[in-house]
Amino acid sequence: MFKSKSGILILGAALLSLGACESIKTEAKYPTGLDRNQTGGDIYGKKESVFGKDGLKVLGGKDKKEEDNGIGVNSYLWRASLDTVSFMPLASADPFGGAILTDWYTDPATPNERMKLNVFILGKELKTQNLRVRAFRQVKKSGSWVDAEVAENTARKLEDAILTRAREMRISKLGE
């Protein structure tokens, strides 16, 4: 196989080098900047679990909150958001991530204008800060759609409508 002594020497040196690497013991660590053992958990001092902050609950657990329905967001905000934007075609709806994305909607009264909405539910509690609406508008110019400015209060009015509907749903549920 090898015709020269130099080839055999190179192969021998390579094998010795690889064999020497086995004796080096290192541990791969992801650099965090802080020693996790000092804080007792993650870098902010909180202990985290794969099963969430309350741990694993078997057979439903205890003290289950009214809004805790298995989806990742507040159920009243989720259903109220779907009710409020039901006149628009849905492009995507993710109840675990809390995102509702509509497709472009053209009102028959204004055929040269179309709207699109992105609704984000950010938490499990029925709070104003857990809801965000983004509105987009386009107008038709020279046969093509061009981005246009959305009225400043459009998103706020939609958020108010969703929150009002969510509160109505919650009150009707409490009255049962």
C-alpha cells in the first residue's frame, strides 16, 4: 500500500496523534455568563420545569383556573377575536401561539380598498395588555395594490370590540 518510508511515518504519526486525543477530558458547556448553581435555577433566579411553573398535574390537578382550558391563551379573548374578525377570511389561526391572521378582505362598498388583520393574544388572563391587533390597508392604483396608511384608531377600536365581546362572554358564563 505505502511505497515509501515517509508514508508509513506520516500514517504512524497520525495514529499516535489521534490516540493521544482520547486522554484529553473536556466537558462542553454553553457559556451563560453566570454560574447557574449560585442563583438556584436559571439566570434570573427562577427554577424552571419542563412541565411548567405548576409542575405536572395528574387527573386535572388542583386549583385549576377558569381560563385554563388547555390552549395557550385566554379562551374568552380567543373566541371573542374569532367572533370579531369572522367577516374576514382566515389565513391562519393558532390557539396555542395566540395568533389569528386574516387574509385580505375587500368590502363590496369600497372595491378599491382592502384590509388585513393580525390579532395576537399574549397571555392566559383576560387583560387589555394581553391583546394586540395590527391592521394593514392597501388601495388599488393603476391596477395594482399599494400599501396605504391605516387610520390611527383602527387597531384600538378592534381591540376594544374584542375586549368588550370577551367580557360579555365571561359575564354570561358566570351567570350560568
